Amino acid sequence: MRERLNSELKAAMKAGDKRRVATIRMVNAALKDKDVEARGQGKTFADQEIPSLLQKLIKSRQESAEIYAKAGRPELAQQEREEIAIIQSFLPQPLSAAETEAAIAAAIAETGAASIKDMGKVVGALKAKYAGRLDIGKASAAVKAKFGG
């Protein structure tokens, strides 16, 4: 993923795509921040964690876009949406609704979950297996609904 980010950055620089260059640089800066933070704790920031970092960046931009739109700043809201599209291009395709249902059913079966008390195990299994491809908030609500919560 890091190699892909760097090669995309070079291509965007050659093409003169300023928005893409700025967005990829911002993603690289966030990755470096996480690397430094992990190193301070004696750990390393694993490549498997990159999709969840990208999801957080997208979520923050979505919130910003909503705020800008409400504040009457459509040009800034559009800029945030463009950044979201660029960041999403680095994420694997999200699961469809049917795939999400199947993933939840499989996670429930794997963990042997029987009640709402086991919801944490199921959500943890989903996070580990489908990071970056599944909206954990929506999946969590679906798991809760399956257990009648």
C-alpha cells in the first residue's frame, strides 16, 4: 500500500494534478505520524492497519464537508468530497449488503456467539477480517439487530 501511494504520488506530480498530490501527501503524513506514534510505544504500524487509517481520514472529511455545506461554503465542501474520492481509490472495494450479511453470519458462527453479550467478539472478528472493506458501525448495528438488541 505504501509503495502504491508513493507511485501514485509520482504519477500525480508528473500529471500536474495538484489536488491528488496534496491529498496523497496528506495521507503519507498521517502514515508517518502513526509510524512515529507506534515507534514511541515500541511497536510498528502494520500495513494491515492502513485501511482503517484511510477510513478515519475519509470519515473526518465527510464531517468537514457536511459542516462546510451547512456553513454555505460549497467550494470547500466540494474540495473535501474530491479528497474523499482520492482516498477511497486506495481502499479495497467495500462489501455489498449481501456480502456484509454473509460476513456477519460467518463471524457469529466462528465465534460461537449466542447473545448480545457476545457482540464484542463478533465485531472484533469482523474488524480483523474485513478492515477497510466494511463499515464497522453499520455492521455493529446489524449484529445487534440479529441478537434482538
